[in-house]
Amino acid sequence: MAIPEVSLYKKNDNFQNKFSHTFELINKINRFCEERLSCAFVLVIIPELLQIKPDLLNLIIRAYRIDPNDYNWLQPQLALNDFCIKNNIYCLDLLPIFKEIQQEEPLYFGLDIHWNARGHLQAANEIFKFIKKEKIFIGVQ
């Protein structure tokens, strides 16, 4: 079995530079939405299953002999949130709410990385609440 893609979480003081192209594309999408479509862009950060299920993360750490001290499992969220704040981009990180809800009712298909129907519904509800709270679109009540 191949090691799951965990390099994204490896501690990296140069994370911002390593993903500068991604950040540049996000900025372009945001500008396109503002200038060409006259609408707001919202970046929604979708958590990975290993961020939601501690037992899965621990299994990966043990199976592949990963030193957890070499990793920051929140690095992508922190970098994206920081980038969005600095660039005035709306950002919704689903990790906190998904982590909380996953304890009560699964949001993913078993060990599959995709959401089940409950996960999609929860994401839609959270996005709607965010849009309403931030008053992003007129007419959303």
C-alpha cells in the first residue's frame, strides 16, 4: 500500500512560497469575480478525512512510521486563512464544524475521502450560514 499524501502537512517554514502559485490563482479568481462578475468569491476549505478522524491519522502515523513532530496537520488551513485575511478574501474553513459533527454522525463514506449525503448537506448548510452572516449576497435571508 502506498503512503497517503501527507507531504502537504509536513512542517514547512516556506509553505507560503511553496504554494505561491496556488495563492496567485486564488487571487486571480477573486479579482475575476469582483471585476467581471460583480460578485463575491468565497474560498471554502474542505478538510481531509485524516484531519477529521484521529483514529485514521494515528493509523497512518503508525503504519508509515511518521514522526508526528515533523507535521502540522493544520498547516494548509492556517496558510489559506492567513492568505485570505491579507488579501481581503472571504474564507470558510469547514474543519472545526466537521470535526465536531463527525463525532456524532459520519460525514464521509467510511475510509473514502469523499463526503456522503450528510457531509454534502452539512457543507451546504455551513456555506449558507456563512453567506448570510457575512451578508455577502443581497436577498439571502
